[in-house]
Amino acid sequence: MPSTDSSVMTTSLRRNCLALIAAVFIVQVSPLTLADQETQVQPALVEKSNPRARFYKAAIQSVPQQGDKTLSPYFFVFSDDPETDRLPLKSTRADIQIAGVIANVKVTQVYKNEGDNILEAVYIFPSSTRAAVYAMRMTVGERIIEAQIMKREQARETYEKAKREGRTASLLEQQRPNVFQMNVANILPGDQIKVEFSFTELLVPEDNIYEFVYPTVVGPRYSTVVKDGAPETEKWVETPYLHGGQAAPYSFGLDIGLRSGVPVQGIVSPSHKIETEFISDGEVKVNLAEDNQAANRDFVLRYSFSGPQIASGMLLYPGQDENFFLLMMEPPERIRSGDIVPREYIFIVDVSGSMDGFPLDVSKQLMDDLLSGLNADEFFNVILFAGGSDVLARRSLLATRRNIRQGLRFVCESSGGGGTNLLPALRKALALRRREGTARIIVVITDGYVGVEKESFDVIRENMGKANLFAFGIGSSVNRFLIEGMARAGHGEPFIVLGGAEAEKQAARFKEYISAPLMQGISVEFEEFDAYDLEPIAVPDLFAQRPVVVFGKYRGQPRGSVVIRGHVPGQKLEGRQAVSEGIISEQNEALRYLWARQRIMRLADMNNLAPGSQNQPIIDQVTELGLKYNLMTKFTSFVAVDTEVRADGTKSTTVRQAVPMPKGVSDSALGSGEMLASCEFSSPYNSSGSFFSFEGGLRFAINLDVFTLTGSTDGGNINHFAEIDFLLMWPLFKYWNPYYGLGMGVFAPRVRFGFDVFFAGRDESGLMLKLGGRYILTTWVADQPDSYENFDAKDDYAHGFMGEIGVGWRFGGHDLGIQLLAMYLVGPMWPQKGAQGRSFGDVSPSGTAVFHGGTLSLALDW
């Protein structure tokens, strides 16, 4: 459960509170204590036969080692300052031109300040993992400012200097290969600032199906990095999010022009409703109208051609200083072999909070399809992970029907909740004892909402051995950098499952991949063609039926041939491509950007570039490539600065643009439960006049969101949530009746149940309706007249159920709550040890008590 800003409980506090409750629970019901964690919580204790130990261990593992606030996303809270526009991004639109296998994209973001304060806007947004960003410009009024590529530190310094001087400026930085950050400084009231940037990417077909993906939202990242002292490159993780289901505060739309020399056979979007217009057999226009409901999931477009001509061939670009080429060649057909070594599958399934609901339901369906497709001579095991991890069996099980049913029950009984600790689950899977005579395949199923991509790649590269890793990304906006990177590090294949309808299809694709022989030892040779600086240097083994893709440079005339060779068990394969049949054109300029991007990706993979890396020679190479080819990288950024001084740089307000929660992802991704601590003072009053008191104490509550309905007026919403409310009240004084005297209460724990309906405005202040009840247990020390018999014990207590209905008002979310409740006892109050229940209300003929009155309480939460 990631941390929040000041208005929402931090991750570390939530986790520590929840773990404390878990630990107390375990201490009460189990002989295990905290000191026993390392010595007694062995693998046997996390088997399904011991759920208490599993629960205990998961609770302990979910608590970070540091007590400091973690660097994590938080829920957006509307400002109570009407002069500050907290949502300055108004629209995003993409213009996409696809020619053959290359897509060129221009993205336009429009920022407008509708408040009265000067703003700096910060916006986190995604892009393709293969995008080569090569240009940016900013428009202020009638002025157009072309951005410059600089070293990252220099670009940041240039931007900050412009901001201090009162100049409008924009800065585009890469936080991950698929996560960018846009800063726009000195947006004056009424200003409309337009920022455009361009990128290109290669579209590689699979089974002659092309797929273009435009990500629209960055999913929330689980992080255990301590906020204080975190490097600048990691601070983007602390991003504000809207609640699940809320529409984006900005519109999103796109236009696509698809042109090809052969007829387009089919075109479809599984993610959005599109408008398609065929200009001719080889030219199609696609439109997605601007809509704030379209910005919470990846836009996916799939299309095919009437023949395989586009999938094979060469593109060549004769530049001024360097010549570039792209080879895309279908591998030779592989003959299936019946002699395939039995497999051992280790399935690692994410059951964290961000997977709650739709993603986990899809994962369970996918696991059903995957396990049901195993052969009888194969083995499998399952690891579930969230804050901790749980393994199905000590050793992998034979894929019998009974064992498969056991594995499916293990998965299906899980529910989404907690953090996303991927690394311990990977290490646990890699440490499992292997089955002799089998080939191990590891399958990771997750949405990828973690910030430890580099560390995950390291673990896989260092420990995989002869195993292959396949990664399934589940959801509408998965972290493709993690999914693709894990598969690449594990010499496997990535899969993206957008929804339940694709689970069966992707499971079938997986089975198809692993049932066909792996094409190995692939080499690319050139005959009479002077090629150099190839990317990749070595072509990886192929599971899928997809083209071999090679970038490179060449000298001299484009002539000769390219030969691709490889082998599968018992068969040598060879393919040939004549260079003279390639397409030579100055319009293929994108090849220089794509080649440089490919080399940068290889350098990052080889050297595990991380924040603070000291591998200076590699950093210098990546920086030089970015500057030479005008590309944004981890170490180069784009910055645009207006020449006109337009503001006082000392009076700017920085706002972080809130982004929508990805479609299908619930508030559990940020922690659907809130652990609240408060000071509460209440004054219960019995209408019969026999009971009045004033109490104060500490309140600990776990609020669990059930669902949220978004209202249509000015950002208002109606929140329904169940609440488990532990009150430890110390009665300051109690007044029953002058005849019976005054009593001092000692301990009054209360457990409240029910739900609240909260009508919230933009600043999350508003009317609250309450309906529910409380179970009350009270003990007291009494100072009573001797004439009041049966009420002289110092440890008398009573308990019972009390109904609640009332109204209240809440200021600033959970910061301050004042509520007036009317209560009526709906069950008997059972006095113990002779107490007649006078302190709770009227005594019924049966000796029990009823209560009818009200409570005025003041609670301060944090």
C-alpha cells in the first residue's frame, strides 16, 4: 500500500499498523513471536495447512525495514485554494503516421491555467518501450520555441534558471524507457501552452499481425524506496492518482494514417471504439475522438495485410555522413519435432492490491487455461506474491488432474491486497529444487506496477541458467518495460492480456511457442554488402514465428545478399535476401533514430544501468549517442525556453497533474484500506435522563473501500465504505442520576460496524450520513451510595449491541470530523456480576437495558 501526501496516510504507517494488528493477532492465537520469525517460520509453516503462519509472515514481510515514509503514489485531493488550477493539462492528442513497418508519432499536450496563480505543471506519462524521441517544440501565444537536446543535468539547470527568471519553459525527461516527465514553468493565469514532441518506432509483426500500442497512463508503482534522500530519477513514483473509475481530468484522442504498398486486409482496436475510413486498398484513416474516458488504458491497434510482402525485405537510408539499413526477414519454416524434453513450469502470480478485481480475475482465468493445457508428464508449481509470498508445494507437482485442481484452488482462493514485492518471489522460484530430466520454464503473471525493473532483470540474468522466462502482463495499462525486459533477460517471450477475452488466446499462443522447437544459433552473414555496427550484435533464439530484425550501417553501394542461418534439433535452416530488392529512400530517415535507440537499449541491458551507476564509459557512450542523434535517453533531455520574461519567478506554484487509475485497477493499488488514528471526544446522552457522560480517548480504524460512485457535479462523489472501528475510550466522567451518584469509567473498547455515505465536494468536505451499529464492552470503577445494592464491585462490566443512524460534516477528507449521532439499542445490554445496566439506559423487565439518545463526537484523524 503506497504512501500518500499529507492528506492521506503514508504507506509505511499503514503497513506498520496493519502488521502490528497481525502480529498481535498471531501472538494471541499462536506460540510464534517476533523473535521466532527467522528460526521458526520455515517453508513448512507457509504451506496451506498453516494459514496463521502464512498470514503472520506476509504481515511481517510487508513492513519495510526503514520506518521512514516511502516514495509511493497517493490519491489526489482537490485544493481548497480556488485560485490555483490543480489540473492544468487540458488535452492530449496524437497524430500517428504508419508507413510500412515504421510509425512516426507527434504528441500534442495543451496546458491552460484557469486559476489566478502562476503555475509550474509536472505531468508523468507513458510511451512505448521502443520509442525513439527525437524532437520537441513549445508554443506560447504566437511564439514557437524549438527544444534543444542537452545532457540531463544541463537541461535541468537550464530549465530551473529559466523558471527563476520568469521565462516560460518546458523540460522533457526520461524516467524509465517507457515513462516520461514533462515540466512546464511559468504558466500565467489565462495562458494556453502547447508542447509537442515526436517519436518513431518499429512495428514488428507476429504471425503476419501488426500491433501498434499507444500507452495513455502510467500505473501506480509500488516502492519501498525511502522518500528522504531518494535520487531525482526516482521521485516521479510519487504521483497523484484519481480514485478508481474516475474519468481523466483531460481529454485524449488520436488520428492514424496507415499507408502500405499492399492492401490492408483487416484493422481492429481491442481497446477502444474507433472510426475507420478506407481511402484505398492500401490507405486507411483511423480516428479516436477526444474523450476523457479514453485516457485510462493503452490504445491498441491491430492490422494485417493481404500478403507477407511487408514482413520481409530491406529499407535503406543514404544519409549525408552515414548510411543506415533495416533488415526484416521471416525465419525459415521449422519442422516440428516430437522429441521435446518434458517441462517443469514455475508460475509466479501477482496477488497484490493493484491486481484486485478485474486483473486478478483475468489472471485466475489465465492460470486455468495454462494449467489445463499441461501434459501429463510435465510438472508445475505456483508462487503467489504480494507483500510476502506463498508457495504451493516444496517441489513441483506432476500435472495430474488432482494436482491441477489443487493448484487452481490455491490460485482461486487468493484475493488482491498488499504491496508488490516481486524480487523475493523471483528469488524463491529460482531457489526451488529442480525436477531431474526436465527443462524449467518460469512464467510471471503481473501488471508490473513496481519500481524495481533493473533489479528484477539482474536477478533473472544472474540466476536463470538454462531456464527460460515468459512474462504475462495483465491489464489495460501494464508496465511493458518490466514485462518485455523480464522476457528478454530470461530468453523467453512477453505476452499482454488486455482482458478476459484474450486469456484463452494468449494461453494458446504460449502453448504454441513452447511446443515448437526453439530456433537456435541464428547468424546473419553478408555477401558483397559492406555492413557494420550491427544491432543486435547477436540475434537471440526464436520461440515465436516473427521476423529476424537487424539494424546497421553500410558503406558503398547497396548490393549483394544477406543470409540468415540457424538450426532446430535435427534440421539446419537458411534464408536469403537480395539487397538490391530493398527500398532506398531519403524518407527512411527514421532508420538513424531507430538504430541509435536499439544501440542504447543494448548498452542499458548489458551494463544494467541504474540510478547512480558508476560505469562512466557506458554512460558516456549513451550520452554521446543521445546528443549526436538528437534522442532523449536516461542521460539526455529536451528543454525549450522562451526568450521573453513573463513572470516573477519567485511566485510560482508547482502542481503535479493527477492521472486516472488504469482501467480495471481498483483503489487497492494505492491501499484501499486506511489505518486511521484519531483523538475522539464524545458525549453520549440518554433521553431518559439516566445517563450522560463525556469521554475522550484514542481511536484506531481500518476503513475498507467497497466501491465509489462518482457524482456529476463539480468533482463531487459519493463514497461507500465499510469501516472496522476500534475505540479505546477513557471516560472522563459519567453522570447517571443524582440518586445513584457519580462513577468514573476505566476502559470502554467499542467496535463499530456499518457504512457511511459521504457526499464530497472538490475539497473533500461535505455531508456524511451514517448507518450502522456498535458492539460495546464497558468496565468501570463506581463510587456509589451504599444503598445502591449490587453495584459496589470495582470490576463490573456490561456489553451489548447498539444501532446508529446520524449525520455529520467532514472537513478536508479525514483531517477533521464532527458528527451528531442518534442511537438506539437494537439488542439487549447484558449486565454482568450484578450490575443492572443503569449506566446504559432504562432497565427492561428482564433486567437488560435499552439505550435511546445521541452522541456528539469530535474526531481528529491523521
